[in-house]
Amino acid sequence: MITLGSRSFAGPFLAPLWSPPKNSGLFAVMAPGWRLLTFRALEFGQAGNLADPGLLKHHLKYREWLGIVGTEWNLYIATCEIAVSSEAEREAALRTLLREYRPEFKPLSPDPVPPQGQLKPTC
């Protein structure tokens, strides 16, 4: 179990070995953290059927996730089942989760802007 925002998620499970539940709910695509047994969320989503075979591999960001983690063997998934729910209810739960989730790490700006009058190093 892992807590993301104020919700408990099952997992994280190694994506290639994951046996998804046949329920609706929320999911978190995760990458290993810098410390042992820590994880960081790359993406949150909702699904009417978490067992949909294309949930991960056919997601628009799948290649991006692999670019971050290197291989599917470094990609993890955690799920929060909401067995009897409408799409609107899952979307509302997802929005709440996104507001509440505060990762431990601070993402680095890809191209930091130098203070006025200073040049960025070129090497």
C-alpha cells in the first residue's frame, strides 16, 4: 500500500508483472525514487476498467514514461479501486487527488532563467 494525496493505493506493482483488478478506479504510473523503496508519480488517471489491456501500453504518454524510467521493468503502477462509480465521480476523485498530491521531490526547471544581466553557462 502507498498513500498518494489522501487516498490509499494498492501497490506499486512492477508494470510488466502487474495483475490489474477488474474494477473501475484511479491509477498512478510511477517511477522508482532515489532512495530504496521510494516512488514518485509520473501520471494519474482514471479508468472504467483498470484491467483494460491498453491502459498503459496504449496511453498517449507511454513512450514518455519509458523515456523517463529507461525500460518497462522500471515502470510501476498503483491503483485505487472505486468499484461502483461513474466516470464523473472518478474524474472528481482524480481532480481532488491532483490538488492534494504533494510529491517529496521538487522537479527541476528544464531551462532555468538566469537573473537579469547574467548569462547562462554554455558548457
